[in-house]
Amino acid sequence: MKFRCPKCQQPCGVFRRTCEHCGFALTVPSLWRLALGRTRVVAAMECPHCRKGALPFGVNACPNCGAAPTFQATIRAAFAPHCQRVQRYFEAVPPRTKWLAQWVYLLFSAGLLWWTLGEVDRRTGGQWFGTAAISVIHMAAIGFFTVWLIPRRLLFAISRKATGKVKLSLALNVLSGMVLMQLVIKVWWQRTTLLATIFVVLWLAARLLNRYVLPEAWLTYDALFGAANHYESDSPQGRSARYD
């Protein structure tokens, strides 16, 4: 019984320790090194900084420019051409077309909000006070993740460069999302209530950790070993008040 050698692809005996054609050692370490080397070759990518040559997977710096191929630089290099193409497209759009598109977006957002209000009122029968109370917790969690995950420069760009019609349309979209959340909570009441409870428990745990557990831990360490840095939850702890 024979199989193909993983290196030269020639027929080789199953119970042989080396390939009779290329001499490749048929052991677990050698097979692992061969698979790792081929993975590095297959996963090689172009340097996102200098665009010269292919960088094998796992290298710490480009041999041409010396820059580190970070994940952020790779993502930026992959999406930058498409973003620039979209930006050039919007810059080439005539002002009247932009004005018309903004009005269409605003009217669509207003119509969507009106439709969601009617749909939620029809499905809930006007009994939406409990779902509204639960949605407060969900909106707080969504707002937290929004501020945490969305880049600040994107939020600043929308607040400074977007026109009044676009800002009003976005506000209407947020209201539509909040109204649809009432419907989701009404349909999946137990699941959404459990999720809201988890959010509250996590928030209380974070407050308890920050206010009581960590200060006590620092005091205990200071009492036992001495020369510890006192932890104060209200102090900046080396942080700047400005969000980057």
C-alpha cells in the first residue's frame, strides 16, 4: 500500500520512514514543519506600507521598508482603495442630485418611523409601557457598545460634516430602531427580559468591582507586603480626560 509523499507527490510506502524519491523524513515533526511552511507561503500577503514583495505569515517586519504588518494597517490597505473609490464617486455627484437624495432619505426615514409606530401599536394593542421600560436597559447597552466600537472620528465626521437633513434622517432611523425594539421585546419577552437582567447584573458587578473590591485588594496588599500603590477609583490613574 502506497500514498503520495507530501513533499514530492511521488508514490511512497506507508511504512517507510523516508521518501525513496526525495528523502523527506516521514515523521510528525517534519510533516508539521512542512505544513507550517506551506501555510506561511499560502497566507503570504503584500506589505500594506510599501506594497513590495509578499510577506510570509508571522513575520514581524517587512524586509523592504521595516514597517510592522499590523492588523490595522492590513485592514486599512485592503479597504482604502474601495473607500477612495466611493469617496470619488460621491464627490463627482452633482449638488442637485445630492440634495434630491437627501430629501428622499429624509422622507423615507419619516415614513419608516410612521409605519413602525403603527405596526407596534397594532401588535401590542397599546400595552407597551412594560416593553418600553425594558428597552431602556437595552438602549443603554447598545449605546455603550456603539461608543466603544464605532471610531470617534466617524461620529465627529457625521456631527460636523453631515447636513441637517442627513442628521434628522439618522435621528428618525434611531427612533425607528427604538420602536422596533418594543416589538422585539413584546414577541420575545422572556429572552429580552433575561438579556436585560444580564446587562444589569454586569453593570452592578462592574460598579462593585470598581468601588469596593479593587480598593480593598490594594489595601490588603499594602497591609501584607507594603509599598503598594493605593488604588482610588475616582483618580485618573494616569488616564487623560479626553477620549482618543
